[in-house]
Amino acid sequence: MRIPKKAVSHAVCLSVMLICFSCTPGIRLRTQEVRDTEAAGTYTTIFYGCTYYDDLESVVFLDRDGDRYTMAPYAPDFRYWVVKGMAAKEAFAKAEEFLHCSADFQGSQLREIITPGGERVGYEIRPGYYSFVYGAGDLISVDYWLKGDTIVVQISLTPWAENLLFGGSGAIEE
């Protein structure tokens, strides 16, 4: 029995598409800056960074308890720690206190994490640094990817901040 070339090419194409789809990180979630919040309830609080003095790659996530989603940092266990069931007011206060691990901490930025359907699943509290020290106040990049019921959180320094800190001049080479 001979299999037509067209059927083989469709099967190969379908296989390649499935493999590529399984490698994608998921659906990207968006964040939105908020000035003030009336958050209530309890949160699983994820403290990321501050593993050494002046750790600029530090941020706190508040994962709303009771919804179907769970946040999971894409990072080794030693980079973060988790406290479950924190009351909203306490979680926000502890987040602000935690982010003071850098001498250049100026204040915090509060962002809502929102699903494609518009549901707020939690908050991100990131540090703002003195811009005269690093050239800008916001030095980290955080991406959220929805895979099933898990929100995978990827945290890194922005490319220009990483180059400034570890590459010398701060100029991004092309």
C-alpha cells in the first residue's frame, strides 16, 4: 500500500504544528497599574528576590485565594518564598516592607494581573528605584503566561538594566 505524498506532508505539517504549540509558553496575561485598591479577602503571597543586599530583581505577587488560578514563579526555589492565607491588608504591608532590601528603593508600583476574560487574579508589587542611580526607576521585566489553571511568572532584569549592571557601559550592543 502506498501513502500519497500529500497525506505525508499534511501529517508532517500537523506534527510540527503540534510540537511547536506544546513549546509555547501559553496565553499571555496583561497587567494594569492601579493607584489604590480596596482588595479584601486572603492571598497567597509570593516574595521573590531580596536574596542578597541590593537584589534589584525583587517583586511581590499576591495570588487571590479562592479562584481557580495558581501563580508559580519560573525560578529556582531559593529565589522566592510563599506565605498562604495572608489577609489583604497584611499582605500589602509585608510586600512594601520586603521591597526595602535595596538601598536605592524609592517606592512601589502596584499592578493588577488580569486574565484575557478580564478577571483580576492578583497583584504585582514591584519596586521603584531612584532613576538617577540606574537611569530609570523600573528595572525588572515580569511576564505572565496562563497554562491551564497555572499562571507561570517569569521575572528578569530588563535587557538594558542587565547590560548596565553586568556589561559595563549600559549601551546595548547590536
